[in-house]
Amino acid sequence: MSELSPKARSGEPRMRASDDERDRTAALLAEAFAAGRLTAEEHAERMEAAYAARTRGDLAPLTADLPAPAPGAPLASAADNEAVRALFSKVRRSGQWPVPPHTVVRASFGAVVIDLRQAVFTRREVVIQADSFFGKVEVIVPDHAQVYDVGTALFGKRSQHGRRSDKSGVDGPVVRITGRSVFGHVRVMRRFKWPWRDGR
């Protein structure tokens, strides 16, 4: 992913911003939110502005008060890119965790729950490869997320529950679900119908 140079930040404010530059800004905002430099409201406002930005000049103010990462430093830890696996067990990932561009989830004779409702999206669009073999993968998405399940099933099942909310017209993140369900179940949910299912 390209990084904005000092010249790009100041000398070319009218230059059209690329998708890579918007994603770079979003990743910096996610890091700042995870470090406690931004509140949830500030992060949401800046993320919306980042993906609405047309020029580099629109992007520059969004990270002007944040420390710049060291050259070549990754914006996500190696652990964030590791596959989430459940073998004869149940694994749940939730809370304010940074969602990498591509997440691999594998459930074999077990269950994996990926809760994205409070997650920090470092990209506008993320891909979750959900592979279920005699197991279950459950992905809980924000109410305003756009979900596209393009995976396959062989003697298995794929389902979606809940409807996308408008949420004041703000476009939510795009979550693409891929992978394969073999004698298993891949389920996408927006909100639970019964409070006890949500741990409340």
C-alpha cells in the first residue's frame, strides 16, 4: 500500500486521492483508536470523512494530529493475520480488535464466533474466508454493514439473519464472506432476537 509522502501531504493537496491512500488513512485512524488517542465518536467521524475524501488535501487533516508510524512499520501485528481455528473446541473473537483486510476462519468439529460489532475496521472492505468442516462459523456484523456471502456449501448450510439498518444513511463497512461449508454451517447475524443470546 502506498504511503503519503510529505510532499503528497502538503505540496499536492489538490491531487486526487487513491483508494490505497484512503485505506492507509483508515489504518492510521484504526491504530490511533486502538491506542486510545481517538474516542469512538472521533474515530467514526474521521473514518467517514476518509472514505468520502476526494483529494489528498481532504485526507491530510484527518491524521495531522496523530504520530506518524515508523517507516516500514506494519499497521497490524502478525497475530492479527493468523488464521482463527477451532478443532473440537469453540473460539470467539470479539471486542475492539483491528480487522485485517483478509481473515481466515476454520472450524473443524468445533465452532468459531467472529464478532465485528465493536471491531476496528482498517479497511472499508474486508474479506472473511469461513471454512467449516463438520463445524460452525458464526459472523456477527454491525447493523449497517453490507454483507456479501459468495461462499459455497457441500452437504452444508450458509445462512443470513437480520436486516441491514439505514443508520442515518451512513454506509457501513463491506464484509465479503468466502470459503466452503462441508457438512457444516456458516451463519451471518446482525443482532440477536433473544437478549440471552447476546450475553446480556
